[in-house]
Amino acid sequence: MTSTLNPKFTFETFVVGAANRLAVTAGRTVAENPGSAYNPLFIYSGSGLGKTHLLMAIGHSAKQLAPQLNIEYLTLDEYVEAFHAAIAAGQGDAFRRRFQNVDALLVDDVQFLTNRKEMQAELLRLTEALQQAGHQIVLTSDRPPAEIADLDERLISRFSGGLVVDMGVPDYETRVAILRRKAEERGARFQPGVLETAAGVEFPNVRELMGALNRLVAYQAVNDTPINAEAARQVLGVAASGAPAGLSTAASPTAAVSTGDEFSQFLTDVTVTVGKAVEAWRARVAEAVLRWEGEGYRTGRLEKLLDHDSPAAVDEAIASYIHDVERLKALEAEVGALDPQAAGDKVFRDPERMAEAEAEAAKVRDGAAPPPAPSGAFPLDSYAFGSSNDVALSAARAVIDAPGKKYNPLVLVGRSGLGKTHLLNAIGLELMKKKGAVVACLSTQDFVDELIAAIDGERVDWWRARYRRATALLLDDIHLLAGKDRTQEELFNLFNQFMDGDRQLVFTAPAHPNKLEGLEERIVSRLEGGLVAEIGDPDRAVRHTALERILGQQKVTPDPALLDYLADRPTDSVRSLTGVVQRVVEAAAAQDQPVTAGLAREILEGQPAAGARRTTGLRTSGLVVSSAGGVRSREKMVWDWPSAADRVIEDLR
Amino acid sequence: MSLVNFTTREITCKIVYYGPGRSGKTTNLHYVYGRVPESRRGRMVSLATQTDRTLFFDFLPIDLGQISGFATRFQLYTVPGQVYYNATRRLVLQGADGVVYVGDSQARQLDENLESLQNLQSNLLEHGVDVRTVPLVMQYNKQDLPRELILTPAELDDALNFRGVPSFPADALHGQGVFETLKSISELVLKKLAAGSTA
């Protein structure tokens, strides 16, 4: 159903003249960079001027340069037929898929879209899909998009969105060149002047020119004698003036020659005059318009110049336009490095909107997409320290003092609720204070989710660039990487880059890396390569400091007795302290009493404080699972009973 | 009307042959028509009207093809010379990029020549156009007539060409001077575009 490319129709066999040079250049560019240069490329010309030849030449050339490319050439009628056949067979989706997967789609004769609404819709969908996927589309027609009767506005704008070029009737020299080449291809030899005579006839298209050549070849073959210019004229029915017979009204040969000359002389003169006029500033502007339009920039500003009768400082205007375009290019390149997706924004193609482009670039540059920063809720000052975490804390301080130099990576290990996240963010916040620092601090889950979103949005490059920019990477709960192969792969690469650049890496994990399951060996070994600092169960000092902070947050003036009471209570995590304080504070508020040690004891131990003793049989931590909630949260359960010493102190109270 | 359209890359020149009745304007067009290859010219339209007072003119479009990347077209018009067709004349004159004044060289036609020239000036003014700003050339036709009947080009220059525009002696019937005139007006028109002002 798809036509194959005619092997004869290549760029090598295409005769280039002034009338088709632009189209051929555009065609070559497209063949060399399918999908990126002019997309879609729309070529139009009258019948028989080489549209199909050029279209196939693009196909050949693209295939030659990149043999793996999937290139489809077909005429619109074939496309329509294939579509109807597919619909009839109930294979509409397969049909769409097939065309959406081509790398370069070459469609001939799209003018036949007239009055085919459903095909227009189909082609619109296909064009959109191909363009989005960066696949090349080349279309030909015998007229420009806007002149195709009854064509959907959206198609017109799509077709016109790339490059629309026309091919004119070849001039005399091109005609001679075409005839010579074709004669050579056929192995026909002619006497001097014969082909020139044929070329002198102004055939409206190349096909008729070929017809003339055929006649000459046939005549010469039949007569077995070389044909001369005079005979050629007779064969072609050309009057001496160079117009086909019947057109010339001249009576005598001499008059005819002079009249022919008269018009061509006039034409030459006009050409010279127009040339002069066009060489003036308008030509420079028009040239600039063509050039930048070809490169995909908006040229409204230049076109406006042409509306003026005699604008001042044309060259300055062009120069400033070029300056702006260069700036846009620079911005686009810069943005492209940070966020390839954003670089595609059309503001980078419109010198009218420099300010917007600058703003967009600035947005991308400084903040639109920085990696997630550490949370401000976890300052280092409020981090409670004590013997249980002093290794981790001193390691953190070392990291803050000399990021990337001393402990890299730093892995903070400890059970949940011991303040790993707090310390991680605190390190991040401190690192952020350094000049030029870009700190990426996020949970591993977010890291994985971001990567998935990036893959989904085809923005992986952007995602990578974003993290590569960071001067420090802090990942919370690294064990969540388990089973996420792709993320581990990405992290591995990032890891190496960070290490190479002496940039700090900090991770947290619930257990020593070598005990984590589902992590690749290469990641584990790298985690172990730095410092693994454990955070133990909070000691009294930690609990005391943490309580002070928590009470402060609850707007309760910490009374020493209360603090002591609460700090002395055994607990397995700092986080559970928060729960305890909350319970006490809320209960106090409900009873409309100040928060005191006595009240706290009453609430937590569920008995009047005065002289009350716990029954030996009922051991509780003082944390009662809320009957309303009913959920046995780990934080509210006591897993490790207090040590004997702690209990003795408690008993003494 | 825009002479040069840089967006569509087209140049369209409207040239009007003006002059008194029977001075040879249509003959000029016929000669040009005969010399332009068929592929280059449109159908020559001679409108000899529905009623006797409205449309009455000749129209010859010529396609000069691509020149410097511009599709160049010339539209040649003649006006009816007879005095009572002034409305048509004014209509045809509208949007003209250049005017060829075709004068009758016969000595007895001098008054008609002058009257037509004044009529040209007033009709241009009706369109808000100063005759001094419009590209104009003079053609003194019928120079093939016997010496004693006609004025020499120099005499006609003195009588008619007070602006000192290019002038050409011509014999439109046989083609002498026709293309010289057309060439000259084309140059003036195109130069005017070069100067950056469009008519």
C-alpha cells in the first residue's frame, strides 16, 4: 500500500536552478536532520516541476544517512485508501500506530485533502503525534496550504508552521541543464544547439520538457541521422522566435527575432531595475526575514520595517534583531542544559518577547526547578544532643565544616523517631548557608517519585541536570530504594559524580547499610565507604533537650519538675516524646489546669499522684493506647522495658 | 495599492496609458500583446461596455515571472480617450503606479492633447495624487505620418512636456517606441519603489 521510493529520484539526479534552490536546500537539510530542522516541510509547485522527485530524494538521502530510519513515502490517495481499508477491516488503531511510528513521513499531493473532512482530521492527529515525537513530515502540494480549498484552519497553520517553499518553472539555463542530464541518462547525443533550441521553448513544466526531449530522441532514432537545431525546431513545432508554433504572430523570421528580443530585452531591463530596487534596504530586510524565519524565529519586528516607507536606521534595526536572536540562542542553550523541556518554549524563538525569554531563563536558572531543599523546620540549634547521638552529631558538624572532604558519604543509622531526619535536614540547612550552595534534601520516596514522573514526562535529562547541579545531596530513608533498580542506577551515577566533585552526600537508614535488603551491592559498598554513624535510643540529656523544645512548641513554660519527670520517663524515640507531651498538654487544657509534673503523672499513669503506687501486676509505660483510635501505633507502644535502674528511681517516687 | 509585497514576494505594477481619443493607446497595448509570449500574458480584455457610460477600457496583464525572487506582474490599462468617459478614466486611474501619456503628434490635435493632459492632472487630484509625484512618461505617437501634418518631438516637448519627463517619439502601429516607452515607465515605477515609497 505504500509506494517504494523510485531509485532514480535522488538529489544527484535533481537539477538545481534558481527556481528550486531554496526547496532543494530545505530538502537536504531535512534529510540530514529529520525532525529537527523544518518540521513540517511543505513544498508546493505546479505540476511537473519536481515535487515528487524532491520528496523521494529526501527519502533516499535520509535513508542513506541513517539506514535505520523508518521512512514512509506515499501519496495522499494511497494514504486515504490505506485508511479506508484499515477502517473497513476494523484495524483503525493499527493503522494509526503504524504511521505514528515512522521517523519520516513523506506525503505527496496533499491538495487532494479538499472535501475530505475525516481525512483532514486523521492527518491532523497524525501530524500532531509525529511532531510531538520529533518525527519529520514532508508534504507536497500543487498550491500553498492556505489555497487548498476547504482545508481545516488547524491543518493550514500546522502545515505553515514549519517551512513552506515553492518551486518555480526552471529558467533557460536550468532547462538546458535538465535536458543535457536527461539526454545523457538515455545515452542520446545531439548536435550542438539542439538541446538549447528545445530549452528555448518556454514549456510550463519539466514534464513537457521531457516530452520534447522524447520527441527529439525518437525522431533521431527513426531517421538514423543526427538531428540539427533547425530540424529540432521543426520537430518541436517551434517558430524561430523560440515560442511553440501557433503562439507567434510574427510574419517574417526577422521581425519575429526582433520581437522576441524586444520582450526579452524589456524583461532584462526590468530585471535589472527590480534587482537594483530589491538590493536596497528592503532586500536586506527581506533576506534577514527569510533567514531567521528559516531558523524558526519570529520575524514580525523585521516585517514591520517593510511596512514603513523609509524607516530610519534599517541596518541598526537588523543588527539589533540579530543581537536579540543571538541572545535568545544563548538563553536557549543555557536553559537547554538545565531543562531541555523548557528550552523548547517558543518565547526563545520570538525576539519580540525578549523580556519574557529572559524571565523564563531566569526562572529556570534560579528557582523554577531547583532540587528540593532541606526543610526549615529542622534547624541544628534545636537538635537535642547527648551521649546517644554524639558520634552522629560530631560527624554532622565535621560535614558542615568541610563538606565533601571528611566523611563522604555520611550515613546516619538509627531506628525510627530518633531524629535522623532532623539531623539530615539540619546538615542541609547549615550547608545551604555556604555561598553558591545548592542543597538537595529529600526523602528517598520523593526521589523515586520524581524520577518516575520525569520518565513519564520524558524529562529525565532535566531531572538529572537538576541534581547534578546540586553541591550536596541528602537523602532520607535510603532503604526505600530497595527494588527500585532504575533509581539505584541513577543514584549510582549521581553518587559517582558527587564523589568525583568532592560534593557531600548524606543518607539516613534504619539499619547499617549491609543489613538493608534490596540494595545493589555497588550502592551498599559505596555507602559503607564513608562514615556510618549510629544514633542510639535517646539518653536522658537528649530527652531533656527535646522535651524543652517540644514544650516550647506547645507554648508551655517548662517547669523543671515537669521536665525532670518527663525526661526521666524511659522512651525509645524522641518522636514518642512528642506524643506524650501532647497528651499531657491537651488533658491539662481540657481540665483547665496548668501543666505540672503532678498533672502529667496523673495523666500518664492514670492514677492520682498522691502516694499512689502502681500495682505490680499491671505494667504500663504510662502510654495508653487511645481507646478511640484503637490503632496500635508503634510510637505508642513500649517495646523495650525501662532498665532496672530507671524503674528503681520511679519506684522511689 | 501596494506595489511590492515583501510578504508574498510579489511586485505588481499598474500602468495606465492616458491620452486623448484616437491617440493610439490601445494600439500600444495591442503591440505589446503581440510580442509577449503567450505563457507570460493574460487575456487582453477590451471592455466595450454594457451601457455606453461606465466601463470602457483595455486591460493587459503581463507576467514577468520571478525577478529577484519576486513574482512580477505588470497590469497595463488604457483609458477611453473620449471626453465624455471621464468617470471611467478616473476609475481606471485609481491606484495607478505609473502613467504613460500617449499624445497625438498631429498638429491639429494639439488642443486635445493639452486638454487631456489637464484632465489627467485633475483626475489624479481627485484621487488625492499630485501629478508631480506620479511616475509619468510621454509618448508622441503617429510620428510616421507625413512631416507636414505633425509636430516634431522637440515641438511637442515644448508644448506638452513642461515637467521634463522622459518622452519618446513613437509609431505604435509598427511598434516603434512602444517598448522604449514601457521600459522607461517601468524603470520609473520600480525606482520609485526603490526610493522606499509605494504608490
